[in-house]
Amino acid sequence: MKIIIKTTNTELTPDIAEYLNQKIHGLDKFLDGMDRNVIEARVEIGKTTKHHQTGDIFRAEVNLHIGKIHLRAEASNQDLYAAIDVVKDEIYRELTTKKRKSI
């Protein structure tokens, strides 16, 4: 699976990149039997704005392309790692729903 990471209003640290890769590659077990060369995950993380009174709000978005199939999930949270966890769970639900409907 090819993973493309984009950041907005934040820096991509090695720890965040490793965490993202670990979470997205965790979806591999649900993509058994599919050609890995046609699977692409576009991940975007960042701060939504810079003017929140209560602190930063982080956003994570995943666009998963499997051949002609496109799945999308998005989440916002005050913690970037929590937003990544939520978006991974959402894309997992989208993926399992799509697999169930296609069988």
C-alpha cells in the first residue's frame, strides 16, 4: 500500500509519521487478496485554525483508493493522536461495509 502524507499548519515529526504508518498499515489485513500496487492511502493531518480559545483543534483525513473504489473518513479532536485513531476506525468501518456489500 502506498501512503502519501500531507500536513497543514503543523509539522510532521518522525513520531507522528511512524504512528500514522502503523495505523494505516494496520488496514492491510482487511485488504487480503487485493493487488497492493493499486491501493493508495492519502492522509492529511493538521490544525484546523490557529485562533481557538480553548487550544488547538487537530484534523485527520484519509482517502483510500482501491482501484476504482474510493473511501473517505475524517475526524477532528483536541489531540492529534486521538484524531488519527478515530479516522482509522472510521475508514475501517467504511472498508468492512464496502467488503460486506460487494460479497
